[in-house]
Amino acid sequence: MKIKEIPLQTILSKNAGSCFGVNRALKIVTEQVQEEGPLYTLGPLIHNPRVIKELEEKETFSLTTEEIDALDAGSKLVLRAHGTAPKTEEDLKAKKLILVDATCPFVKKAQEAAKNFSEKGYSVVIVGEKGHPEVESLLGYAPGAKVVASVEEAEKLAMSDSFWAVSGASSGEATLKEGATPFARIGLLSQTTQQEEVFEAIKSVYAKEGLAVEAENTICQATRNRQESAKELAQKVDAMVVLGGKNSANTTRLAKICRAYCPTLHIETPEEIEVADTKDFLGKKAENLRQWNDKMSAENLGKEPLESPEPREEPLTIGITAGASTPREHIEELIESLRKKSS
Ligand code: F3S
């Protein structure tokens, strides 16, 4: 059987691809470049290497902090969608750069939550990924905040005497653990692209410990919609393809969610699928899936390849979703590429 004869059906997730915040940031950059160009951004505007390359072709360049030092006063610098710490912003203003703020409004909401908790004297805990630019910006609004990415990390932190000191502080009946430092209460918030279940589970960890927790769920609606739709689709199809930057937190999370239900491939470009090289992919449906599994190698999967597959007539169904920083055109290109391979 030739590659052209692969029986394959693609189904696009209800919510996939670029979100409000990313579209807004790209619009701001496009308008600014049209006005003056060239333009600079503090780090990648969004986490999608293909889009960053396309922006470079349009005279918008991502710079590191060191490279920014070499910019002339009066140069225009765009603050990325992930947000910027206030101290960094002050430093950039001191260099007399003209700042254009493309921070997503939902990231700003999370920044406000961090600031409010911090100003109230709470011990701030951020559910997120250490080192991610958005989390770094949140830390700028809540200096000294702790960052946890999982229930395990939250539990470990809860066991740490140096941090969790008091329970019942809000009622004025606080009791200090031996050798611990007092604090008022915990202010819990989230990086905007985290998973709802993880946030809620971490909240429960602290509540179970009898600690006073005030939680502000700052996961954005775009993230929720993409995750819910991907989960729903992954349960119905034979395999999922997740399109978007490998450095994108929300795209990586979509792939993780899908992997719990079916073989999943996270790609940045359609070429990565390399269906054309997978000759055995053309056999029985179950055999197709086994080959698919094999292709996914290291980043995949936790599921054993199927044994003794039964021949099936239906086409292989491939669900497609894409991260919040993946433009619509890239999704269409992927669907078209799969369509060509299967027709
Ligand atoms: Fe903003 Fe959420 Fe997109 S925080 S950038 S709308 S993923």
C-alpha cells in the first residue's frame, strides 16, 4: 500500500490555536512595525519559534537583556505577552527606551493578584513553572513567593518548617510550630496556563494541613477551553497531534493531557510527522497505531504498543489541537498536509 492510500481522518479540536492575548500582542507588534520599524522585544514575544522567525522577517527582533543594553535611547521595545517584572520595567525606562506593553490582560490580572497578596503580607505561593517568563514576572510582584508545579512539590513545601509556620492565623488563634517563623496566611495563585485540576489539588493540600488559604484562580479561560476540548477529543480519536512551540508551556501541557488518553505527537511543523517514511504505518489500523507509538519515542507515551491487532476498516482518526501561541494558518497548513498524505 502506498502512502497515498492511508485511510486517515482529521478532527480539529473545538478550541485550538492562538488566543486573545497572543493575537493582541501580534497586532500591537504589526501596528508598531508599520509605523516605524525595526522593532525589538524583550525575549520572544510569544513561545512559538516559527512565529518568532516570521516576525524577524518583518523586522521585529527578540533580544536578550544583554543585547538590550546596546540599544540606543529612544529605541522601541515591546514587553512580551508573558509580562515583565516591575523592576525590569523600571530599568528599561531608565535606559530611556520607549516601552510598548503587549502583556496579556489576563497575565496582568495574575500580577495584580500576586501584588495584592504580597501587600497584605501573605505568604504567596504560585502554581507554575520555575524560570518561565510569566512566573518570573509574578515573582517581581510578590518577592519571596514560592513556586510549586505539582502536588508533590506543594506537599514538600507544606512540610517545610521554615515556610509553613502557623495555622489559624486569620482567626487570631495562630499556633506556631516549633522553630518556625510566623506568617499571616497563604495567598495562592496560578500561572495563567496551568491546569485547573492541579491548582485545585494544590489548594486542597494546604487546606488539609489546616492552613489559612486565600486562593485566586488566575488560569485564563483560553487555557481552560483548550485543555477541556483537547481532553474530550483525545478520548474519541486514535491519536492526537499537538501543534506549537516545544518551549510553550500551554502547548506542552496540552500534549500531556492528550497522552493520558491516546498516542500523542507534539510537533512544531507538519514535516515532523514524517508519515511518508513510516512504511508500515500503512497496514492495519492497530498496526498503524503501533507504528505511531514507535515514532513518538522519548517524549511519548507510557503505553505499550498494541499486540495482536485486529484488522479494522475505519480510517485512522487523528485529533488535532494547537497551543495558544499557534496561528490559525499553521493549523490549516497541518490539516492540509495530512489531507494530502491520506488522499
Ligand atoms: Fe493570555 Fe491566556 Fe493567551 S493568559 S496570552 S489569553 S493563554
